[in-house]
Amino acid sequence: MSVLPIVIEFGGGAELLFDNKKKHTVELPAKDKSWIIGDLLFWIKDNLLKERPELFLQDDSVRPGILVLVNDVDWEIMDTVNYKIEPNDRIVFISTLHGG
């Protein structure tokens, strides 16, 4: 398997954890098995996240209050962390948490 090109986007304030950059076009490195979103979350933590990982990740998933869309579909319908990422997928993380 060669590299896997995808687009990762952040919104709703989540982009503040990623150097204020909303859109990242990346090529995930080749590996023996398929990439799933669970793998991607840790790749994001190691390669894109600039600060405060506890505001993005909780255990092996995103923290509550972050909406995840895969090609504009809620990841809850797509088997969440077990969704097998396809080439050119667009994965969006939107924070629904706002200070008051």
C-alpha cells in the first residue's frame, strides 16, 4: 500500500489547537494494514497537534463535544474510530464546546 492522501479540517475553535490552521492536506504513510480513524487520531496528536492534547483526545477517541464528520457524514454512522479511511476522504473535527 502506498501513501494515503486525505484532507483533515478543524473548526468551531478546534483549529486553535492546531496552530490556527483549519485545513491540512496530508499523506498518511504506508503501513501493513488499513488506516482507521483510531490510528489517525494518534497520528494527528503526534504530527499536527500543537498544544493541550487533553482538549482534543480522551482515551482512544476524541473528547466529548467534538463532532467528527467523514465526507460530511457523522462518524457515528460510519463506525467511529473503526472507520477504514479511503483515499481522498475529508475528515472534519468541529468543537461544539464554547466558553461562557
